[in-house]
Amino acid sequence: MPGAPNRPPATTAAPASPPAPDPPQVKLLRRLVPSQVALLQDIWKGAPPAEVTAPFEKAEAAFRASDFAGAGAALDLLSVRLAEPRWPTLVEPFRRLRVSIPVPVPPHWDPDHGVPPAEKEARQARRVAEEQLALADASVAWASAHGLRAEDLAVLVGSARTALAGPGVPAEFYPAVDRIWGGLRERLPSPKGTAKAVPAATDEA
């Protein structure tokens, strides 16, 4: 209309695209490496039985062959094996690697009952992150106690813990955790072997 000030057309900000999902090999290492530490625990009295090492070895072989679906299926079988009552009880937090068998309860007893889907998903993501932090912390502590170089990984545990101190799961949390799993994978012995110290890197003159 005449005399009206020129205004740019209103624009609507495009919705933020969801973050890209983590590659399958990265997600698998978050299960494969803590499972390896679980099989190295002292409760096995030297070496875990073949019934639990066989699924792990199958998962490891499938992972190396980039058969990520096969590796996941083998880890699922391992979680079932670890839940069998005939084995020694794993210490926390490695006990969480066992298959979960929820006890039937009335729906209203569920703390997430009636929670909007988005908030329920956020709560679940937070629980998974807290579990990953606990597993990483315990795994690095095991490595350090058994003569493996772990000072750099302990620093990463501190970074991950700081990142998770606030609400939600910040973007910097999983990069620190995944570096822990990658570092441990290069240093851990086979579940059937004996832990040997890895010499710390030295600067050459």
C-alpha cells in the first residue's frame, strides 16, 4: 500500500536437522570393549569358561570383518550367557552388560509412564550415557590396576564426567568416551591371556 515502509518478507527458520547417527562400528565398540574388560575380571579365576569367551571371540571376529550385524548378534548372545546364574556375579557396573529381564510391574509404577515421547527418549539417552561413563571409568581403573598404561584415558574419563555434569547429553560427551574405548581396545589383552604392561610412549631426543 502507498506509504507503507518496505519490510523484508517474514522468514521461518528451518528446523534443525537431527544429528547424524553414530556409525555402527562406533556403537559396537561401546559394547565390545567393556565386555572384554568384564571377561578379564578376577572373578573368573584366571580364565573365563568357553561358554562366555566363544560369543566374545565371535563378536570380535565379526567386528574385524566389518560384519557389524553379526558382531551385534554375538554380543547379544554374550549378554544372555553372562546372565546365567551358574557364573560368578559380575561387579558393577559390568553387571549391566547382562541381558535385562524386567520384572512385570503395573504400568503406573514405571517412572516414565505418561511422559511425553520426546522426554522419555531424552531420559533413556541420559541413562545410556551414565552407563557408558560408569563402564569407561571402571574399565580404565581395571587397566591401571593391572599394569596397563591408562593415564591418558583417565584424563578422558574426567572430561566425559565433566561434560555429563549438566543436564542432557552434550555433544562433547561421546567423543571423549569413544576415544577411551578406542584406546583400551589397543591395549587390552585377550580374555584368555594375562595382562601385560604396555610401555608409555617416550619422546626421542
